[in-house]
Amino acid sequence: MAGHRKFQTAVRVEKLRVWCAWASGGFVMLAAALATQDIRIVGVVTQILLVGGGIAFTLTAVRMTDRLNRKAEAARRNVLGDL
């Protein structure tokens, strides 16, 4: 059971890292958008690329979290014997 607790803690830490990286990337993208907003065509292109990137990064973070949740559920079932 102690091994399961360590695994759950590791999963929780990994999920925190995924979402912290997502938030940090969001702030960097926001800073880039704000820095280029006064340059006409560059600002528009930057905003379009950043919106697309933001959607892609969000989907990736959600998929990574889902996979971690599935791994944790499989480990829990293995420990409890609910195969």
C-alpha cells in the first residue's frame, strides 16, 4: 500500500507540472501577443498563431492528464486486486 501512495503522489506531481507548464506557456504567449499588438500584420499573424498554439497546448495538457489518471486508476486496481 505504501508503494501505491508513492505512485499517487508522483502522479499528482506530474499533473501539477503539466498544468504549471501550460500556465507558464500561456503567460509567455500573452506577453508575445501584447508585445506585437501595435505592429499591424505581425500582430495579427502572431495572434492567430498563438490562438492555434494555445488550443493545441490545451488539448495536449488535457490528454496528458487523462493518461496519468488512467495510469493511476490501473495502479489502484492492481493494488486492490480489482483486475
